[in-house]
Amino acid sequence: MQLAQHSSGKHSTQINQHSKLLIVEDEVLFARAVMRQLQKAGYECEHVENLKDARSIIKQFTPDIVLLDMRLPDGNGMDLLLEFVAKSIAVIVMTAHGEISDTVNAIKQGAVDYLKKPIDLEELLLSVQKAETTVIQSNSLDYSRQRNAHATEGVELLGDSGAMQSVKAQIKRIAQLVASDTVPPTVLISGETGTGKDVAARLLHLSCANSDKPFVHIDCASLPDDLIESELFGHEKGAYTGALNTRPGLIEAAEDGTLFLDEIGELPLALQAKLLNVLERRVVRRIGSTKERAVPARFIAATNRDLHEMTLVGRFRQDLYYRLNVMSITLPPLRERAGDAMLLAQHFALQTSRRYGLVANPTFSQEAVRMINSYSWPGNVRELRHQVSRAMLLCHESQITETDLALPMTGKSVNIDDLTPLDVAERTILLQALAEANNNVSEAARILGITRMTMRYRMEKHQIVMRP
């Protein structure tokens, strides 16, 4: 029996209680000793002595990890290794002294680790724990890929206006520029909040040769300051307090797919330099690691801020701005997309109706159509979707009326051309605040940092009244 006992005492590492292991080993006494040790650590184990029984048992017992001997009575363990790897099962090979060529070949074929006989129990448990971490990370990334794959299904930029036709043509042209064997150029998507920058990024991903690869969406504005570096770049076990396991970052998770950095203007200055290094050298290094890993992913960034203006005041690195802005797409606000508002409204009404099992063919009253076409939509497509979906849920019949829409409208027609630039800016700010506050005047006043009385005064000045 080739089993070396360790003198350091009981192993204290915490192990996942639900992991299942299969031991494929013809030396029965050795296998039983390993099973006792693993079961004591919380693993569910099974043991077989040959290839035939291994192939049979996995039909009922699906292991997370396999301890595989390379020399078995009915063949070479390499044949079984390939079958397990194809099923995404982590394999640790066990080899006798002098079988170096088998070990190297096994690692090349997908084994996560190898152990030389006689095997140290401490080393075995550490190897199993490392394999378990690999399985958890792999499952996590698989889930992320599936989730993002669903998020890209049916993605479409709706709109027949000239402005949107130009955007669609740009996306098509950028997609055609990228060959699968070249480093893809970075793309910067700019536009006001709610114009559909995330949709444009997903459509660009789907239009390229790597559309079957991962699409990883990172919202730079929502990542906590104390975790953002670890989330992006990953970390090694023990790199800092709380880093209990090695974890790849989201940049690595994108692999050879697309990494979408949404709200890039919110990225802290300290990390902007690190991101620039990734873009320039196409490598990433986890926190606490000395090893650099290749980054083949395409980078798409989006912002509703003026990054050029931010570089002038020192809030965004100029070199990173130029590196991101290799190819650029600007999404127009909805008020500049003549005719698209009604097209989108009909789409969102039908979408909501189908989702909640309402009327088959929702329509809009003439007054509702007029309101949709004349409203400035400061919140853009996102505001339109919210208002129409809400109206669809509230309307009592198949037709959406102006009352259902409840838009903040003017009491009489306002000619924008007659207003001063300052008046236009103030009116737009008021409407945008009301949209963000879902037409709640008190909340809009809070957003703007003014009193409710001042808010009312400004609304009256610009003839903005709330419909019931």
C-alpha cells in the first residue's frame, strides 16, 4: 500500500460538505484509507477498481472530483480522463514514481492536478480542496455565461429615424472590421442616460464573430469602492484580509468574448491606470499574484458623461480616454429621433401586454399619441418604457389614454425656439428630475436640492403641470 502518513496531526481545512468524489484505484487497501480520510473531511465518496466499473457507476453517481490512477487492470486511466474532462468533472491523477510522461500528458489533457505515490494525506486533501475551488469557480463562470447569453437573446435597437439608422450602420461597420485572429479595437459608446447604450453594446457583441463567447457586463457605478479592484482583476488566496480563496476577476471571466464597462466615467482614478495597462499590454494580474494572464477579450465602454471634459479637470486619465476612444458610437436622445417615440411605445405596450397576459393588440388614443410625440422625454427610452408599461398595467381597456400615461405636460403649447438657452436648460432639468422621481414633485425637488415651493414656482414659470 503506497500511502505515507503525515505527522502534523488532524487536517483542519473546511471542506464543502456536498462535494462528491470518485476514487478509481485498483489497490483496495490504499483506496479505503483515502476514502476514510475524505469522508472524515465531509466528502461523499465511492470507490471502483477498474475502467469498466467507473464508466458504469457515473450513470448513477455523478462526482464533482475524481481521483484517478493511471495504471488500471483493464486499461490506461488516460482514456477515462478524457471522458471525465468532457463531462466537466475535475480530475486529479495519481501516478507512481517514474511515470512523468503520463503526468505531463494528463495535465495537457485537462487534469487539474497530480499526486505522486506514495501519497501524503495532507497533500491529497489540499489537492482536493484546490480542485473543489476550481469546480466552484467554473460553475460560477458557466452560470455567468448562461445568464449573459439569455441577456443577449432578442437584442434589437428599435428605430427608423435617420439618427438610429446611422447608429446601426456604425455598429455593422465596426463588427465587419474585426477579424477573429486580431486584437479587437476598443469601442466607446456615449449618450444620455436611458438612450440604450447597454443594448448597443450587446448588439455589437452579437454582430461580431465572438457572439457565442461570454458577454460580461460590469457596472462601474454600482461596484463598491472597497471591492471594485478585486471584482475586476481577481485575487489570490490570502492576498488581503477576507480573501479566503483564489478568485478570477471579471476581466478574466470575459475570456475571448466581450467585456462591457458600463459607466466607465465612475471608475476611480487609481484603477484607471491599472485598466490602461490591461488595454495596452493585453494582460491582467490578480491581486497578490506575480503571474500575468493573457486578455483576449474585446473591450466596450459606455458613459453618459463628457470624458473629454473630465480629462481637462483631472477626473479622468487622458491616456485612458484616448485608448478607449479608438472607435466611438454616440446614441442620440429620444427627442432627436423623429417618429421613433411612437414606434417604441407600441413595442413596449405589446411587450408588457404579452408578459402579463393582457389584451392582444393594445392601442393608443389620439391624445395619447400626441402627448408621446410632443413630450421631450428627458429620461429617453428608459423613461418611455417605464411610462408605457405603467400605463398598460393601469388602463382598463385595450386603449391607452393620456390619463393612463400621466406625463408631466405643459398647460399650453410651448415654442422652444422662443425660449432663451437658459430657459431651455432649466426646463429640461425640471422635466428630467420629474421623470427620475416618477412625477413626484417633492422627490424631484429633493433631487434638485430645492424646496417644494421653489419647485412649484419653477414648474409654473415653464408651464409644466401634472396630469392626474
